[in-house]
Amino acid sequence: MERKTVYIAGLGLIGASLALGIRRAHPEIEILGYNRSEESRRVALERGMVDLVTDDFAAFAPLADVIILAVPIKQTIAFIKELADLELKENVIISDAGSTKAEIVAAAEKYLQNKPVRFVGAHPMAGSHKTGAKAAHVTLFENAYYIFTPSNLTKPGTLEEMKDLLSGLHARFIQVDAAEHDRVTSQISHFPHILASSLMEQAATYSQEHELTQSFAAGGFRDMTRIAESEPGMWTSILLTNPQAILERLEDFKDQLDKVAAAIEAKDETAIWEFFDRGRQSRKQMEIHKRAGVDSFYDLFIEVPDEEDAILGILELLRGISVVNIRINEENREDINGILQITFKNHQDLEKSAKIVRENTDYLVSVD
Ligand code: NAD
């Protein structure tokens, strides 16, 4: 059988991590890569993520059985247009990785309509603030949703082929209509990024008049604003390619704030209490509390004193148990213990670890 060739255009964090996942399950597949800058081309070659690289997008496209566009959204659309004029292999699958889907799927349906190609939109839902092939990792998409948004060019069998090709990512494949994808992500991803940056902007302005703002900001503020450190270019394209859904979320949120303001003005204790209680209850229901994986919430919270080797001692006790993530939720008062948060892969490891720490220390231990 002829060796299958996959062409990944854009060897950034996402494209290079996809290459690693494809390699893991299918070492026999030839992977070709395009990248504009020399740095990621070099890293991808040196680390064996790809077999050959180019800085000329059109050069490798005719050789591919599968083409994955992993460049910014605007460039993804430009490449789709360019593919329409190239001599491609019959029945080639073209896919992408863009964070918004409706405009990309519409572009594919417009420009590729009369070509013997298949197209399926895709959004691998994991990432980080890091960029470039040097930041790529084979585990990036483990347990993350890999969302396929079919088009009228997604012929039967396309999704199955893509799922097999990407099986080494260990992601959770799901299929959603592109417009629905953009609506849901506007609520859980795009709008929260706007909120985080707005909150930072407000606090930065406020701190000019109230300099203690900087010092008092602690865990809650940090959790709310972490994503304000994201890459501005990517978020600008997301807002520009999903305006309607995002504007709807903004309007809806203004109403939400007005309701809270009205309850405060009216000193309506019940309404305020119920507002916080609804938030607490709905957060507990969310899947983020149940899901395994990097963003898993099998969390153990341990109040550790500010003593030498306290954290090392706990990790020593848990030697042999697989830990997904560790963080220290430090308070900003020296006389308050820091909270060590350890995330496990599953419920058994969490319970086992809680038991070990309780039996071997007198630290306050709680399970999420
Ligand atoms: P990245 O900055 O690590 O890589 C972007 C790649 O695109 C690089 O290879 C860069 O050289 C190339 N590129 C940028 N502008 C270009 C242009 N004008 N012409 C040709 N190539 C160009 O970014 P990334 O995180 O890998 O993002 C790639 C895609 O994946 C984007 O569409 C983004 O929306 C999507 N995505 C990102 C994340 C995330 O959190 N980082 C998550 C899911 C999907």
C-alpha cells in the first residue's frame, strides 16, 4: 500500500502538537510541514515532528492525502482560497484548527465547491499562551474535546478517517454544527476572555488612584484574570470572526449586571444570596468538575504551613501516584497557610492520596 502523506500548514503550537499525535499512532505516515518562519521549521525537523518542511505553502499541497491548516483564522481562509487553484490529489481531506468555525466552513463551501476534495472544519479545544513548535507537546489534546464541524464537502467516511489519523492525540472527538460551535464557544470561551481583559483594564486604571489595588489582589482576582495574558492576535481574530454571538453575550451580561445592581440598591438580601447560590450550584453541576485530563477537577486541597520542605514532604508521601497538576494558591497574608492544590487523573487516586495525607500529617485536607 502506498504510504499516506499528511501536510500540516502551520507548525505552531497547535500544528506541531497535531504532528506529534499523528506520529504517535501512525509512525508510518509521512508528515510534511509548512511554516512561514524558519525557527519552527527547524524545531519541527530537528525533533522529528515532520519529515520535510517548506516555506512555500503551494509546494507540498499536491502531494498530500490530508491537509491540515493550523494557521490564524484569516490565513486559514486565504489558504483555502489558494487550494482552490492548486492541482490536489483526488478526494484529499482538507481540515483546519481555527478557533471559530462558521466563516472557515463558509469559505470552504464557497471556494472548494467544484473540486474533488473533502472538507471538514475542526477545532482542537486545548492550547496555552505559548506559541511555536518549541511549545508543542504530544499530550496537549489528551482528554480535550476535538470538535469537528462538517460542511457540505464532508463526504461519508471523512470523519472516520480523521478520527483514525488523530487517534494518537487521545482526544474526545465530537461533531457539532459550525454555527452552534461558535455560539457555545462565545459563551464559554470568547466572552470570558473579554471579561478577564476588561477586569484587568478596570483594575489597572483604578490602581493609578488606589495603589493598594496591586497589593490586595489575591487568589480570586488571579483566577478571574489568568486568561487576560492570552495572545492578543489570536483573540482579535476570534472576536472579528464571531461578532454576532459575542455581542449577544455582551448584551445579555449587561442585563445580568443590571439585575445585580438593582438587588444591591434595593438591599434585597434574599435576591443577592440567591444570586450567589445559583452561581455556586451551577458551577458544581458543570462538566469541568467531572472531567478527567489536564483540566480535570479531581482536586485535593491541603493547607500547608509556610515551613521548609512541607510541600516536598507531601509529594514524597504520594510517590508513585500519577499527578496531573500541582499549584499553590498562596494567600497574600504571611500568617495564613498556603493551599496546595493537587490534581489527579481519577477519583481513586484522589481518595487514596487524601487518605495518605490525612494519616501521615496533621494538615487540613479537603477534597473538591
Ligand atoms: P502559533 O502562533 O503557535 O502558530 C501559528 C502558526 O501560523 C505559525 O506556524 C505561524 O508561522 C503561522 N502564521 C501566522 N501568520 C501567518 C501568515 N500570515 N501566513 C502564514 N503563516 C502564518 O498559534 P497556534 O496556537 O498554533 O494557532 C494556530 C491556529 O489554531 C489558530 O487558527 C488558532 O485560532 C487555533 N487554535 C489555537 C489554540 C490556542 O489556544 N493556542 C487552541 C485551539 C485552536
